[in-house]
Amino acid sequence: MTEQKLIKPRKLSGFMELAPNKQLVFDDMVAKIRAAYQQSGFLPLDTPVLELSEILLAKSGGSIDKEVYAFKKGDTDICMRYDLTVPLARYVAMNCEQLSFPFKRYQIGKVYRGERAQKGRFREFVQCDADIVGLGELPIVADAECLYLVNKVFKALNIEIINRISNRNILFGFCEALGYAAQTSDILVVLDKIGKIGKENAISELRELGVSEGDCDKLIGITLTAGEFDSTLEKIQAYTDNELYQKGISELREVGQYLKALGVDQKGYTLDIGIIRGQNYYTGTVFEAIIPSHPEFGTVCGGGRYDNLAGYYTDKKLPGVGLSIGLTRLFDLLDQNGMLPEHKPTNIQLQILPLGDTLTECLELQAYFLNSVVTEVNYENRSFKAKLKEANKKEIPFVLVVGEDEVKSKKYSLKNMATGENSQLSREDCLKNILSSLGN
């Protein structure tokens, strides 16, 4: 018989795989984000990971097409979703007649991009999206509601952020006022990357687009304008009377009023004209959140307003505004920088240790305690001392010792692992003691 060759276990690069103790932290973050979304009236949606290629790629274009995981099953061209926005557009277009508007949905799920794996970039990652979609029109207050939600989510995660807010109509209108309406999209691509390529390279690229030297300075000057929301808005208001520009100013002023009404701390957001967000579907308010203590992390949440979510799938106008948190990337940044909340090796709150022939009774006790606390029976064939040592290593707060004497008396030895205190109690009193100590 030939000896079977073992396959070396390994995983694809760009795919996060967490140890159980860290997965508990990740799941807790997901739970807090979900709770914040639901408390704000957003409804859950779970679209398929796989979509028809003609649906998913209808509005992608450019580099996204190259990153999509695509395959063929029979005669059907299929793609794995690369974000959660396109599936939302498809869902709303399909179910428009049954939905109530404005439609507020959230989705937390994995998306896939076949880009080059590198630090901070993953091929599989969890996105946490929330969007408000209107039918025909959507009031600007929805923009403020999404910005408020960003604040609420990161407060729940105990992460201090600053939300940098702008409105794309300002730069659209400014370009139009300078006479570059036809080149606006290309100009915004250059302005969006000033931070990466530097001012001189930006000027060089703008000049190649036919922008005069003086106008380059004006465009870069306004793009680099940032500061306290109200005063900065006041500062730039009179730059031009272009209608589109003034529309952006007006919308931002309205957003600011609503944020104050919602009680959002004014220190938690700024006006930053340089927030452009490269996706072409953004048409009004745009925002990006950063962690001020770690600006090198870059954007940890972004989003904005789009005029027509599902224009490729329906004739109905469906304007919307939304936000997205790349949780996998955020978690990785927190982990790599020692910023994750404290976490235990396990979520077990009570471990039951059988002594002698008491396993059946231990399982009955487990069923009783599981109604209120996370419980397991340690049925390994190891010494009592070894089991106790393992429970201590896993930082399990309580251990219940069940021997034959305990089974007869119905009084069990409950050990508080933090204090070392032992108590002989009924199962009901054991539960009360545990819940009291755990603060439940």
C-alpha cells in the first residue's frame, strides 16, 4: 500500500481567518453595529453572494470589472458580489411596488474583490452598509440621518471619529463656473488624489486636461479647504454664484442644521471640500470618517448621496443616501495596533466538572444552566486538577463540581475562579450567585 502524501494546510492570501477568541470580538462589533442600525429604524436585508453578471457589472466599469470573481455555470455568467450597493439596487428595482418609501435597509455581509492582496486590503471582507432610498425624491434630512448613524455606530464601538463632510455639487459648480464643465469628471479624479500624488503632480495632471495655471491654483485651493463646519461654509459661500455651487452650499447648510437638531457633537464633524469619493454615482453630500488619533488608518467609514440608485434596472427614479463600514479592514487595523477591546479566550461562563460516574447528571445540569448562562461540561478523561487548571487558563469565571455526594444531596460545589470562594448550593442558588456576580 502506497503511503498517502499529506497536503500542506494553507489558505489563500487576502482572506481573514481569526482565532475563536478574536472572532468573539469581531462578532461583538457586528452585534453592536447591527443594534445601532436597528435602533435607528433600518430593516435587515440579506442578498445572495452570487449575482448574474449582467446585473452586477451593469454600472461597474473600469478597475472593478478586473477585480470581480466571475465564472460560468452552464450557460449562465455569474459573479460574486463586490459590494452591497448594486445588489440593493437590484432588490429595490425588483420589489419597488411592494416596498414602503423611504426604504431604510441595512446589510452586513461578505463581499469579494480579486485585487492584489496587501496590508489593509482583503479579497474577502465584511461590509456593514445602511442606506435610505426614496421614490422620486428624498429629503436632505436623510443625509443628516446617515451622518448621525455613523456617529451612533462608532460611539457604540467606543471609537472616537471625526466625520469629514462635503458636497460634490460644490466642485461640480466650481468647475462649471471656471468653464470646465465638460472636463469635470476628469478634474475630480485628479483632485480626489491630491493627498496621494501631491500638489505639484496634481497641477501637472490638471494642465494636461487643459486647465490654466491660475485655475489650477483655484481648484486646488478650494479642494484643500477644510475646517469647522459652519465657519468654513461661510468662508466659501461667496466664491461663485454658480447655481450648482450654491445648491451644494445650501444642501450642506441644511445638513448642518439637522445635525445640530439631532444632537451630534459639532467637534465630531468638519467641512472638508477635499472629500470627493471617486465613485461617479455620488451626486451630493459625501462624507468620510477618520480616527483622529490614527489618521494613518485612512477612511474607516464613507458614503454619500446618489441621485438614482437603480437607473440600470428600472425607469423609476430612486434617489438614496448611504454609508458603508469595511469592518474586516477596521478590525485588522485595530488588531495590528493593539486597539481591540479586552477579550477572554472563551465565552464560557460556567464549566461543569464531573467526578466519578456523574456525566448524565452533569448534562442535566448543563441543560438547566444553559437557559441563563453559557455553560459546558468538561467530559475529557483528565484529572480534576488538570481540568481546573484548564478552566483557569480559559478565564472561565465559575466552575461547578459534581460528584456522587453532590448528586445525592442536590448541593453542588460552586467555585468562583476570580475569588477562589467555594459554596455548597442548590442549582437554583448556584444560578442566582452566578447571575449576581456577572451583573445580570
